Amino acid sequence: MRFAPAAEAASFCDAARVAARVAAAALGWRPDDFWAATPADLRTALGLDLTDAAPGDAGMLAQLMEAFPDDE
């Protein structure tokens, strides 16, 4: 197993601390919510991944609901 130098570890810790604070303040996320999320989840929740792509239509929503049902 390879360990990061102390400077890199401190940088990750600082970045994680700031990201957790933003998630808590802006989204109401508790620590478990933050640590269970991926960086992409956080970006999406904060609206930072928005593109110029058109939103999906009802057909696309129906396909997604069928592919990923909530009653697993």
C-alpha cells in the first residue's frame, strides 16, 4: 500500500473539510450523507454539472423509472 506525503494528505483533508461544510450548509447533508456520496453526486446536488443539454422528456423519464425501480 502506498501512502501520500503529508502535504498531499493535508490538502485532501482540507478539501474534504470544505466540501463537507458546503454540503451541510447548502444541502443540509449530515456527515453520513456526505461520505456516502461520490464527488459526482455532490457536483450534481450543487448544480455544478449543468450543461446546455436539453432536459429529458416524459418518455426518457418512463425508461429510467423502468430501468431503475424504487421498489428493489
